[in-house]
Amino acid sequence: MLELYHHGSSVCAAKVRFALAQKNVHVDTLHYVDILKGEQFDPAFLRINPKAVVPSLVHDGRVVNESTVICEYVNDVFPGPSLAPKDPYARSKMLIWTKIVDEQLHPACAELTFVCCHRHIISRLGDEGLEQFLDNTPADSVTTTWKRRKREIVRMGFDAPGIKDTIRLYDKILKRMEAALAEGAWLAGDAFSLADIAVAPYVNRLDMMSMAGMWAGGRLPRVEDWFSRIKALPSFKSAFLDWCPEELTNDLKRYGERSWPAVRDIISTYGGDANG
Ligand SMILES: N[C@@H](CCC(=O)N[C@@H](CS)C(=O)NCC(=O)O)C(=O)O
């Protein structure tokens, strides 16, 4: 019995849905946790995931948390095409990417998404509801500073301290992808792997927020080509798009478009020169 706790716009949940789909693994029950309405703070879910974050996988009653760990677990436990290179050097390259995602790209994405879009969505909870939402975030959540950062970003938007560095870090990681893709068709070399699965949701997040100018139009051509190959995979639609409700898809697009000039300016002022 396989159960997945997930959410439509969660990059980490999309990563796990992508890995499951690439392995052709059937999930018996999908539990939708609306993290923009505060359902992650429900005591029953906190018993599964004390950080109040999605995704969580429950396999025959045993909980597996942390999306990177879940993807490794899925790859090890289920038959189907291997998503990890056998060659130790290629494997080390794959693990570097999953580390970059966990340590840098994911925290940057949480901040970028909140400053551009999610702060507007959760403000619909009203003053009291929003205060409770911010208060309910555990001290150790997305990161150990997320509770404070989320409040700062919701209150201050693009004036929140450090937000420019966050956006530049995101851009630098895209450039690192461009360099890696000069060495092979996929991020860890010649074979598609958990590295591509780990990074794809973060490029898709920018795409859904109408920020493809970060790579398109000749800026990062290998990233553009890589993402078009990711999008062409039969699993892409079900893993990335179908679970995102229409209203949320529209919000990501609308608020993303509104935020793009600010993001583009931040990138341009350190010499990044985004297109569009
Ligand atoms: N390191 C965790 C991070 C999970 C995470 O940050 N999940 C986000 C969605 S992508 C979340 O649930 N956020 C809830 C919140 O911000 O309150 C993992 O990889 O599973």
C-alpha cells in the first residue's frame, strides 16, 4: 500500500511524482494537503511530517520523508528503469545536484515563490487567518529560518533583506546547469537521472511564473533545450501540471508576470541580463 501526501504547486511533491511516474509506480492513495490554506499544520499530518511540509510517502505503514530521500527510496525499492547511474563518478555528479537542490535551490525557490506569488494568495486568509498561518509554521520547517523568513517576505515583499541575493543565487544555479549540460545531454552525464528529476521542478516553477526569460531567447540555450526535453517526457503533464488546480496555475502566471520586471532587474544589476 503506497500513499503520497502532496500539493499541486509544491516543487518537492512534483519531484516525487516525477520519480514515481518515471519508475511506473502506482500510488494507491494520494492525499492532497493544501499548504496555502494551512492544512500542513493539522495535528494528524504533523504526526507524519513534524516539519509541516509536503511531500511524505507512506509505504506499507512506514513513513518516508524528505523528497530527495523519497526519490532514492522509490528508485531502490521499485522495479523499473534505474534513475541512478552505476558509474561512481556519474553518481557523484548526480548527488552534487541533489545536494545543490536541498541546500540552495529549494530554500531560494521557497523565497522566490513567496515574494512573487504565494504571499498574495495567503493574504486571502484575512489578517487573523494569515497571522495564525505564520504562527503555526514550526521552528524547523522548510529551513530552520523559514518561519522568520516567511513572515518577513509576506510583510516586506521585495524589500525583505537578502531577497536580491536569493534571486541571484537562483540565476547562478541556472548558469551552473548550462555549464553541466555542456558535458553531457543530462545533468549527471549521458543518462537521465535523479539529478534531472531533482532540478526539473525548479525550472518548471519559473516557467509557470512566466519567467522563462531567465533561460530563453538564447540566454542559456542548453537549459532551454534540456527543459524542452523534460517537457516532452510522457510523465511531465501528470507529474507537473495536472495536480496544480486551475486557480493556482492562473495565480502563479498572473503574479509571476507582475513580478517578472522586478526579478529581471535584480538579475540584470549583477550582470545577468535576463531576456524578455
Ligand atoms: N526538505 C523538504 C522540504 C519540503 C518543503 O519545503 N515543502 C514545501 C512545499 S515544496 C512545504 O510543504 N511548505 C510548507 C510551508 O511553507 O508552510 C523536502 O525535500 O521534502
